Amino acid sequence: METYRLITSLSLILQLLSRVSSPATVEESPEFWRSQAQRTLQAALDRTPNTNVAKNIVLFLGDGMGITTYTAARILKGQLQNQSGEETVTNMDTFPYVGLAKTYSVDFQIPDSAATATAYLCGVKTNLNTIGVSAAARNGVCRSQKGNEVTSILRWAKDAGQTVTHSSPHSGFWSSSICCLRY
């Protein structure tokens, strides 16, 4: 055990020394980072906005894909290409418009699919085990859902005469506390 600790310590010291004595890399220069930021900003400013009316909308949902998960995927992609990883550009990094949504439940830190779908489709937070209703509706109290229904972007589109196809239909058209549903 003592030999293992000694080898581990020596290995760590050698790694640190090799970094100190290695030639400077381009990434050590502040100018590298500033010019990279300027190029990225200029590319965004040079982009011509699309002013056409959309025929279709595609909503990509990365279920459980927060910033940390996305960053881990970027690093892994880069490392699989023999890079350090952080500098890797993914396809999603090139999208002209990207949005983030906080989809937590009002009454519970870890949301379920009903609450998250209500958040991203209706634009409001709700309670755990409720769908298509505001947080004023209580799970298991069926009478509390009346008057607390919220409409979704899917309903708005349908009411405007658009064709709506999707893979998350419940929150788009239902309003209920889960235990009040009748099958």
C-alpha cells in the first residue's frame, strides 16, 4: 500500500513538472482567447436574420440534458477526437437560436414529466403530478383544478388553424391533477 502511494505521488509530481517545463501553448496567451471571442461575436453579428414566416417548428427536447450534461458530451466528443475536449464545437453549438428553460416543479425540487412538459409547453410552473394546470391546482384535490387550467402552445397553434403533431400530447391538451384522471 505504501509503495502504491509513493508511485502515485511521484507520478503526480512528474505530471506537474512536465506542465511547468513544457513550451508555452497558444492557449496560454490572453490574446488567443480575446481574438477567439471576437471571431465568435463577429460571426454572430454577421448572421443575416431569417425574417421568413416559419412553415414548421421543431422543438428539440434534451430530456435531462442540462448545461453540465451538455458540457460533458462536448468534452467527450473532443476527447474521442484526441483533443482536450472543452474547445470542441458540437452541432448544437452552431444553431442560430437556442433557448433554455427551467422546468422544475413549484412544490418539489425534482420534477416529473407532467410538470416539465407543462413548463415548456404552457410557459408556467406547476406542482408535481399535475399537468396543464397552474400551481394553484393541488395534486389529489380534483376541485382545485377548475379555473386553474393553462393553455399550451399546441392549443394556441391548433386554435390558429395549424396542424399539430407531437410526441408529448398529454401536457399539450390535458389539464389535470394526475390522480383525478379517469381512464
